[in-house]
Amino acid sequence: MKIEKNTVVSLRYELIDAATGESLEKVQDPVSYLHGGYDGIFPLVEEALHGKNVGDSCAVTLQPDDAFGEYDHDLVEVEPRSSFPKDVEVGMQFEGGPDESEEDDFILYTVLEVTDDEVTVDGNHPLSGKTLTFDCVVTGVRAATAEELEHEHVHDEGSHLH
């Protein structure tokens, strides 16, 4: 079966920093997404996979705007130490929002530095600003179920997770 709109595609992939060649993420167990504009995978990768079959591979270079966006220095903030738990450490993550009035809009901030008086956090995705290569192999293609199409995402066997 070829990859086309409303198919469930399973693949193994590796995400590589295009500038350094460093492997940033490599999955051994296949991941699945609903093909056809449902935002389950990067649009350029979805476009490259369209029409492929099980066993086919592709490598797509993603500029920052095609992946995790440009690095935004305005998302780095210095906050009072008193706003955080006593055990705050570098690498911890906290949800916050640029505008607390928007309930559904939040940013995941990562702690960069902790001093006695301040905590520096970064709301950028760790891969923002990077040009990436998405290298993948198709491991499965099947027709999506009516329920998957209705919900616009893949349902794992035996479970229905949102």
C-alpha cells in the first residue's frame, strides 16, 4: 500500500543536526502518524513521504522555520528566585504563559541558571534555530480507521489516548 491521504504511516527515524552531523534523536521502535495534513509530522517530511511504500526511505533537510522555529531571545527570562520551588535545578521545566489570560496558550520553560536571587529560564524549544535532517525508513502503511479520521490522530492498538 502506498502512502496517501488518510493512511497511517509507521516509520523509524533519526534526527540529525545538519551543521554538525550529530545525531540528536534516533528511534528504534516505529512511530506512527496520520498522513494527509493532520499535523502529525513536519509538513516537508509528510510531502516527501507521499507515494512511498514500506521499505522506502527519505532524508529531508528542515530549516528552522520548517521545524522548531528560529531562536527567540525574548523567550529567555530572568525571574525572582522566590517564584520557584526551593529545590529548583538547572534542566527542570515549568509551564508558563506569555499572557496568563490565555488559558490554552502555554510555553514550556527550561531552567538555564539558578542563583541565590534569580532563575533564568528559556521558553525556546531545545532544537529551535537549528537546521535538521530528518532521515527515516517506512516500516508500515495501512488505511486509517473511521475513528482515527474522526479524531484526526492515530489510535494505538487496544487503547484510545488523547
